[in-house]
Amino acid sequence: MEDNHEGPVQERIVIIGGGFGGLACAQELGGTDCSVTVIDRRNHNLFQPLLYQVATAALSPADIAEPIRKTLGRYRNINMIMAEVIGIDADRQQVLLDGGDRVDYDRLVIATGSEYNYFGKDGWRANAPGMKTIHEARQIRQRLLSSFEKAERAHDEQEKRNLLTYVVIGGGPTGVEMAGAISELGRFMINRDFRHIQPDQFKVILIEAGPKILAAFPEKLINYARHYLEKIGVEVRTGERVLDVTSDGVTVGSEFIRTGCIVWGAGVKASPAHQWLELDSAPGGRIPVDNQLRVVGHQNVFALGDTADFRGTDGKPLPGLAQVAKQQGIYLGRSLKSGEASPAGFAFKNRGNTAVIGRNAAIFDFGKWTLKGRTAWLLWAFVHVYLLINFEKRILVSVQWIWRYLTRQRGARLIEEGSIRETEVTAPSTIYSVTGPGGDR
């Protein structure tokens, strides 16, 4: 693609990915003398930490997503291209797009996020979608709500129980949040809206292969979370590995569990962006970077967020959190804008790690101190509203949360007529993901 604008030659900065990191970097470069191009295969930025609320009918997709063009439209020096990146020609300094187009760059920022890791069992994806895209969240919501309708019509007791059994695979924050939300939604709907199914027929199972859920949190918070989940009816099974996933259920050890809906949250891996640069990736598929977020061996290529293997002061890779990607995006944008990087390099300021367990229940780990219960839940709500993309979304989500808290109603309980059938589920492309930081947050 050629730049036909007249005038002095501008530095061309290309950002692959419109998630937290890529968008933060682009906004810092807005209004500068640089010519910035943001490339994403989707036209919207998605606030992934609240995607589970779309899947459980608490919010609508539009509440947590916004077109990238709307976000960046006020910056005349920023252009957005909706396309699939298929490679990078580092020698010619070009990004290769589907359809044969090429985009020239002087500096390149790779912020392609992460995708769920099915550990070599990618065929499971169709039956156990994760929580990375609106498409997947709507699949889960469709199956979840449809299973209640099918159970209402079923005459066989065992069939009702099978349809009302829900399995969440993975005991990280996403899995815990999802299990808690399904349990609270299901019990409310059964008690209020259905006439031929009973609470004792409903079951939510959370399966974690490791010895404990929420392994990154302190032990006292783990114990609190597990106790609360069990209190609201979630069966927590740790130290058990899923051996197979089918359209009918999951195999755990020698046991086959028939289910109405399966959700995957058992781990993530970075996008395959390292392959575009023919690099040996770090563990998890991440790209090795220096303290300026520059890709090792490439002077004018940078990586951030889940894509980057950036080590903290403890020598471990920074976690796949929204706050990490956003801080790195702001730092890199300012460095590129000024042309001068801080000699000390990027330093992550930990704002705390959190997970919501259910109504009035959440946990926060700030390192030196922790928080749990209703206070943590209120803080979790405040932080997540603050991180939403703009003021409009903050108001919309806040009003809906307050209404939902007072009434327990969920306004997004819509089953799309004929849009998703159990036998016609297609998995989204996994060439790369640019929806922002992955992991469980």
C-alpha cells in the first residue's frame, strides 16, 4: 500500500493488534508527526475481562466492545486496516496481509495477544469454546440458555440432569468466574422462570488438572474462593485431567460426564507471531524482547503484551494481564513519540491481581496485602468499569450492574433463532489473535 499524501516524509509506524497494548500505543502516538497504521482482523476492541458476562447473559457484546475506528477516529495521523496478517518481511520492512497486500513500516509494533491452548487437541475447540472472542461468548450463551429450554421439555429424569450439567475446564480466574456466574444464573432461572426442572437437577463442575484452583494467588485466597464456590453449588475437582471432549460431554479419568455446555479456560499461548520473524520463541510462544520492548535481533521491531517475553524483577515473564499490556503500550508509545527511551527501560507497576467469585465475593492480591469478600468485589467492579474503553461504556455497564444487583435479572438472555446449532459449530480461525491480552485476564 502506497502513501499518496504530499508533504515531508513521515515515519511510518505499524501496529499489529488493536487490543489493550496496541490501542494504548496508538493513542499515545495520536496527533504526532508519525503516520500510524493499526492492523487488526476484527474491527473492534474487546474488553476481554468481562467477556464471561456476555457468555452468562449479564451484558451484551456492545457493552464491552467498540469499533477501533471510533476510538482512534479523532487522530488524523492514524489509519486502521481490517485484515489478516499472514507474515512479516523484515528485510523489506513490510507486513504481509491476506489478499497479497503489503504495508511498509519504519517501526513495527507486534501486539497480537494470545489464544487458548488446547495442548495439541485443537479438535476440542468446537465443543469447548474459550473466552477470547464475541463469537465464542455467544456460542457459550447459546448453548447454556438452550440447554435449559431443552431440559424444560425433556421427560426423562436423567436427560434433564445431563442437560443441566455444565463443565468448566481450567481453574484460573476465567474458569472460576465462569463457574460462579453459571451457578448463580442457573439457580436463579430455575427458581424463577422454569416450571419443570428443579435445582437438584442442576450441576456445575469446575475441573483443574493442577492441585489447586487460582494457583497464582495466596493460599488463604484460594481457600476462600473454593469454599465460596462450593457454597453456591459448584463442584470443584482438582488434580483431575480431561482426557477427551466431545459434543456430548467430557472424559475425566475413567468417567464420562454428559453435559449441556462445556467451557474451556485451561491455559493460553501467545499468537504465532514469532514465526513471522523466524524466531525461536520463549516458553508459551512469546517473543524475546529487551528492556525497551525491542525484539531481540531486530532494531526497529517491538513486541508487547501477551506476545512479549518480558521478564519482571523476579526473572519471571510478566503475566498475561490487561494492566501489563496497557502499561507497556503507553510506555512504548511515549518512547516512539519522543524518540528517546528511558535508560532504565520499562518497569511494570503491579496494580494487583483479582478474580470475582460471585455475588458479593471476589479476591484481590496486592502482593504485600490481600482483600476478599464484598469489599474486594466492590473494588473489582470499580476497577473493571474504570478500564472500559470510554465514558459511555462505563455508564452503561454501571447502570446494568446496579440494576442486576437489585433485581438479579439478566437482560441479555436471548437465544438467537437458528443462528447456532449444536451440530453446526465452527471454530474461528486461529492464524493469530489480536484481541488484547489473554491469559485469564
